[in-house]
Amino acid sequence: MCPIRPDNFNLNHRANKCSLGERSRDLSYCPIYKAGSTTWIYNLCLLINVTEEELNSGKEQISTIARRVIPELEFPEADEALRSTKKLLVVRHPFERLLSAYRDKLENSVAGKEHGTLHFYRKYGSKIVEKYRERNFTGPRDDQVIRIKGVPPPAGIEPTFREFVKYLIHTDLANYGDDHWMPYYLFCTPCVVNYDIIGKVETFWRDQIYTIHKLGLQEVIKPRWRHSSGYSNASIIYFSQLNRDMVEKLYEKFRLDFELFDYSPDDYYRYASFT
């Protein structure tokens, strides 16, 4: 099931990026973005005595606080941390994660500038549009996107979900992809790191309770879910921008993530259009 891994994705190289943790609490965590990472980074900050008042102040993003207060370990310390602590990984249906990343980072360069949307447009979005926008381009229909009342609409310069998927299909994600859509098997190397606990967003509350009690942390942190989405049908809406062939190619690109964590693409084939 696991591929032969290239040298540049060995344990030593990945340990630093994938080992947010609090060693005194015997926990290392690989933060897969758009898969409950904000919640678990919040929990890790609590474990090193960052107050909830600071975390909830809104003055800094939680990820920014975490980078400031959680020490970045160098090899061999990072390698030892992975070997000597309980290792936690939380995954999500790969297609749901990709859609969430698109909607959060690329769909709207006007809204959410405090979360880096303009940066993502300049680094990725503009280049995606330049390369994949067709000459006879027409935007998605109103029933193929979600617009939130009170939020400024996109400027019209951003990539559509269809264009984003074309980019994913044709890009070597190991070298050029962003962490928000890097495949799990490359980012957190589950074929190399022997994770003790693997949770899923689909059972996030139950898995979080299990993890907290398994690690004996119930006196320090409690189950919570930050940034959960209220749109359960978003994939039905956005995948209608794609045809079946595109969904099949996207699945092939992320197939190892599907197989490793027992996910299926079948529903998404049905969401696709026939054109």
C-alpha cells in the first residue's frame, strides 16, 4: 500500500515539520491543515500553559501563537521526539479537505485577508488562472458555488474550483504543492512514522475524547471543535463544476491517501457533471 519513498521524504527530514508536540506530555502531533488542525494546535498550546484568554483574544492566529511558543526541534532532537512520544494524526476525506482548502485560501482574495487569502492568490491563485483559464471562460453557475451573506464576493480574478483541480492534477505536489493540499502520505509520512492514534474528522468528537483519555489529559484539555463547517452539502455543489474524468484523475493523484485511511471516491463521481 505504501510507495517506495524518495530520500527527500525520510523520517529525519520530515520530523521537524510534522512534530508539533509537548514532550513532557508524551505527545507529538502532525498537523494536517483543514483536518481539525486548529483544534489540536489549540490543545497543544494549552498543554504548555498558554492561557485560553490569549488563544481566544483574536490578536493572533492560533497557528502563529503555536509557532512562537512551541520550540522547533532540530535533528536529532526532532527524531528522538518522534520515537519517544505518542504520535497523533488526524485525517479527513481527501476530497473534503481539498475543497475546504480551496474555499478557505483561494476562492476569495477579498474576504479573509487576515487569514492570508491575498498571499495565496499571489503565490498560487494568479498562476493557476494564468495557466488553466480557458479562452472562452465562463464562471460557475450560481448553484455551483456558495456565497455567504455579509461576506464580500470574490473579485473575479480568483481560480474556480475546476481550475484548482486542474492544477492539482497536473502539478508535482511533492515539490510544488502547499501544505494545505499536500497528500497525507507525503506530508505526514504514515508509511514511515508509526502513529499511535489516527483520528478522523468524520468522527472528530468521539476520537478527540478517546485521545484525551488515552493520554490522560482530561484534567488539562477538554473536547472542542474549532472552525467546523456548517455546509454539509458543499462538495455536492462544488464537484458539479467537474466532470467524471477530472474526479477520476484527482482520485488517482490522492489514491494512496484514500487507500491508507479507508476512504471512497464513489459519491463524488455522482456529484460530477456529465460534460
